[in-house]
Amino acid sequence: MDIKEKLTKLKDRNKELHPIIFVGFETSEELENYRKKIHNERVEYFENLKQIETLEWELMTPEEKERKLEIARKIKAKTSGNQNQ
């Protein structure tokens, strides 16, 4: 399986998992019980997110990577600057 296929498969799987993972509850107890029930799905979902980010990075051109790094640097500089005010 090539990178694009793997990326598509992970994204599709996370689309299936998203409505299972992100559910609202009236009480924190209900939420905690549900989280325990879907523990494996939560682990899979968040591990998939890490893999998706890595695969998307691998598929980027050098220019896209540089642009993304520059945006991250600007965001970091802005948020660091706001904390000092």
C-alpha cells in the first residue's frame, strides 16, 4: 500500500470513528463510563491522527513544508508575544 492509499484509509476510518468518539453527555459520570466503553476506538482514532499528520508531511513538497513551518513559527511567535503583555 502506498502513502496516499494508507492516508486515505486512515482518514476514512477516522470519519467512521468520529461520531463514536465525540458524543455529548449530561454528566461527567456518563462521559467517563462511555469513554471506558470505547477506549479501543479512542486509542485507534488518536493514533490514526498521528499517522495522518506524518503521512501528509511525507506527501508535501519542500515548498509546502517550508510554508507550513513558517506558519507554525509565526503562530508560536505571536502566542509567545501575547503571553508577555
